[in-house]
Amino acid sequence: MKANKLDCCIVRDLLPSYIEGLTEPETTEQVAAHLDECAACKQLEHAMRTQIPAEPVPKKSLRFLKKVQRTRLLAAVLAALVTILCAWMLYDSRFHYANTESGRMAAVEDVACDERLSEYAIKEGSPIHVTAYLEKDDFLYIAFAADNSSNSHGIMQLLRGINGKYRILSCAYSSFPYSAGVMFDEISYIREVSDNTYTGSQNLNFIVFSGFNCGDIAAFHFRYSYENPITGENGFVEKTYPVPDSDFLIVWSNEELLKDFGLSGDPENTWLTPSSKVTFLDENGTDITEQYKISVSPSGGAHIDFDDMRLTYVLIGSIVLIGVLVILHIFRRDT
């Protein structure tokens, strides 16, 4: 192909690259041809070479620079992957109980013998089994029992994470003086809320009923007291619930209970509080609670609220920050 002649203005723009040997062979040939014919451009080339002596960059050096750039890119990708992996492993270490038979049992065993329970802890080696579990909204509830002299029964509340696994929020248990029946627990959870109408902390309250070996128990009766400190409304309500299965878990939020009883008021301000023990009833509505009464070793009770995720999130944020700084360092311009 016949080479195109270049104008002086184009040649002058190309001279710095031409002198350093960075132009393509065809361009180099055209610039050289122009310099042979144009005295002014030739003089300018001579002046530039005299003022800024430059050696042509070897092709090997160019290949090396490209290799360095690829290495930096690979290092940055690797740093990002390590950062994500470390942050995820830390998060997963908190949310690590799966809703499986083995996962639920692991959660119970980890808490039942917790040293923070001191004298109330279930003795290590005591047979423990999960009696029932229930998933509701973002929570998992687990009821468990220990075959020990105190006939310990308990209820756990766990919260689901973005990995689909759970972390323990709270656990409460005590001796249960019945061979079968229904026990209850009050659970509170403070959740941070941010939407178009409200930003702040929201207190969620739940009543949990756990049934164990209720083969001949057809229903259970329970009484609540309620009070609204703003309106001054207060009183008692009670209800009989059918037993859904031999072993079961039922969870009601404070808001659900208020609607069930037809009580007005904001769930944040109107409180329903258990005011009596659970009464066991047969098919005819007869109180058979005492039939299941047994003698147990008094062991009191225990309740643990587990720490929140604030420290974990601070550590995750620190890991991400370090990762970003490492990546910026990799791509820094050499001075």
C-alpha cells in the first residue's frame, strides 16, 4: 500500500512518540519520509533530540510494563476475594446454626451447658432432646427438654441471617414439675427500624407456649393481664387454646394477642402479661393439671440474652476498609 503523506502539524504531534520509538512501523516510516522532505520539521526533530535526549523504549520493556499491569490487576482481584471471604466467614461464625435436626441440636447443646448459667446449667452429659421447633417470620423457636432430676425444659429464640442460617438471641429454661403439659415464656427483641414513617428502635414482644407429651391433654387455659399506661385501660383476659399436637410450639406477638382479644391500643404501649399458670384440660374441659404433677429437684431457672452484632459489624467494616486500602495501594501511581 502506498504510504500517505503527513502534514507538518501531524508530524509535529507525532515527533515525541517518534523520537522515543513508540510509533507503529508504518507511522514511523511516514514520519521519516516527511522529515527527509521537510527541513523545518527536520530541524524541530533535531532540536527535540538535543534538548531531551531519549532512548527508544525496548519492546521487552513495554511487554514488562504490561505484565506488571496484569499482575497488579490480578493482585487486586485476589485482595478483593480475600476481603469478601474473611468478612463472610466472620459473619457466618455468628449465623451458623442451620434449621436442620443437627443444627437445632447443636444450638441447644451449645447453650444448655453454658457456663454463664452457673448452678442452673444443665449438667454436661445429661440427655437433651429437641421437643418442637417453629419458624415464624425471621425467627426460629426451639423447645427442648433434659432428662435430669430437675426435668429441665426450655425455649430458645434465634434470628435468621442473610446466609439463611441462625444465631441465638435468647434462651430461658427452668425445672418443669409435670410429666407432660404446656409451659410458656415471654420473649422480647429490640429491632432497629428505618422506613418512610419511623426510624429507631422497635420493641417486639412475644408469648411462646411449648407443649410436651400432650397425648391426653386436649386443651390448655391461660389468663393475661393487660394495661395501657397512656389511656389507663387495664384488666384481665383469658382464653382456652386447643392442643394442636403431642409436642408443639405456638408463638404470638403482642400485636397478634391484642387483635385476638379485641383490645385497642398501640402494641408498643399496651402490654399483655401472663398472670397465671397454664391449666391442662381434657376433652370435656375438666382440669387435669394435677394428674401430671411430679416431684423434681428444684433448680430455679435461667435466662440468657446473647450479645448483639454491633462488634461483629465493626470487625466486618474494618476488614472491608483494610481490603479497600490494600487495593488502592496496589494501583497507586509510582512517583
